[in-house]
Amino acid sequence: MDSHTYILAQGAPGLLNLLLPVYRFHILVNGPGMLFDRLRVLTSLDMQAGYTFDAVETFARELEVTALCGNTGVQEVKVEAVSSRIGMRVEFGVGPTGMYQSELILRTRSDRPFDEVLRRIFRVPSDHSFLFALEPMPGTGHHHGTHPHDVRPHPQHHS
């Protein structure tokens, strides 16, 4: 399977599984820009199981996210490794504010399947099951999560 598509809209699933043997995820974002603010990674891995600071930063660098939006074209979305008191997480915006519909394309910079990349970065054996998913974060209406620096024009990228 080359790619997998999710629809992110009101009433959509709460988690989008990334642990699949695909090279790309297409996330169709439907609804006013304030409906969803960001997507963040949730995982069942802990530090002892490989979810370390270095591994989280490596994954953030490995993940490439682009937004395809009607009038604004293709833009690169900034992927961040965010630190908090409870640990590290990876998160990114859903595209430019004010867009009613956009498409996010997630791919790995190494052009390897997501499940393979995740198991390699977090050193999880192939016979071990774990959760690795995106959680849509509800918007607050203030657009604080999608700043102009979260998206930037992206040079054409060949698939």
C-alpha cells in the first residue's frame, strides 16, 4: 500500500494511526480553520521503550508535512518537537488559518514506510505492538496554534 487517507472533520475519529506500512498519509482537513488547531503525536511508548528525547527529535526531523490549499498552493508545515513537564511530543499545524478545506501530506524524508521508520527510530522490535497516532487538537477560535511561521511556501516536490 503506497498511501492512506484520513478525513479530519467534525465527528471524525479521535486518533489517526501512523503505524501502517505506507509511504504517505493524506489528511483531508474539512471545516473552518478554527475547528482544528494542530495535530500531535500520541504513543503508548515510554522512555524505557524507546520514546527518548533524541528519538522524538529524530522523528520530528524525519517527518515532512506539506499543506495543499486552494489559493495558497503548496506550503511546508513546520513540525516541532515540543517539550513539557510530562515529556516530549511531536506536533504540527493543519495549514494556513482561514482555510475551510486543505490537504496535508505526511511523508518520511527517507522515503521509507512509516511503520519501518517508527520501529527503527524508537527501536521497537517487529513483534512488539504499540500505539503511534495523531490526535487532532480542537481549535480555540484564537488561531494560536497556526502562526504564519508554521507554514511557508514549499518548492515543488516530486512524488
